[in-house]
Amino acid sequence: MYNQIENYMTNVDEVMDLIHKYQYLFKKRDGAKTFYTRYGNASLKQIYHYDMPEELTEAIFKTIPIKWTDRLNYCVNKYEAGDHIPKHKESDGSYWMFKLIFLQSDKPHFKYWDEQDEEHLVEEKPGASFNMHLGTLHAVTEVGQNEKPKYSIVIMQGLDMHQRKVA
Ligand SMILES: [Fe+2]
């Protein structure tokens, strides 16, 4: 089952304002060992929870139906022109909870493959969460030169979550 839950986060503007305020905290994860997929390396920038200012964490958890606890692993993802994530699945990262929230995207870039191996591009609605089972193959297609950066949030819980940083 795959579906987008609209208005999962209802304070996207507030979250985006803070993300712009803390742009300098994004770190490039291009080629990182932990971001290798069997289809190649990912390229994107992230702010991980341990680098996140409290006001950004508070804004992220203000309206969504997930409570902020220190057992959660979460990050903001930023994809600029040329950035992408190759095909992969979250079950490779030992997660049992994985929540993806779309914030901003000029064009659809989130792609998944259904049980029949048909690919689908998702029209990413700001504030929507995307429901998929953990074994779903998915990718972020390359952001084009004339597009604004794409942003999303990922909230995860799983084994070895302090070592693994798969988005
Ligand atoms: Fe992923």
C-alpha cells in the first residue's frame, strides 16, 4: 500500500523558515560509506538530530502525531541541483519505523517501485507524509539545475540507529 497522507505536518512554513535560518548546519553526505546502496552512492545534505537546534526539533514535532523522544532518529534532507539517492529500501537499514515527510520540491522526485516493479513518481505535497512498507524500493531522482532545493524530513526508529544513517 502506498499513499500520501496530506497535512500530516501543518506548520511547514514555520519549519522551512527555521531550516533557512540554520542552512549553515547542513552537512554533505556525498559518498559517505553509510550512504552506499547497491545501486550506487547518494548525494545530499542533511541536518541530523544531534546537530539540530532545539527550536527546529520543537517545530518539527509541534504538529505531527509522533512524540519527540530521545529514542528517535530524525533528520532534514536537502537536495540541490545534481543531488539524488539511488534506488534502495529502508529494510536494509534495520528500521522498524520510518516516516517520510515532504516539505518542498519544485518537481516530483520521489520515486517508488510497486509489487509489479512498476515505477511511480509522487507529487510531493508540502506537509504530507508518504506511507510505504519498509521493503519498498524507492529513489530520489536528480534535482535539476533550475530547480529550488528539495527538502524533506525523515523520522526513524530501529536497531543500531546511532550508527546507521540511511535516508
Ligand atoms: Fe530511503
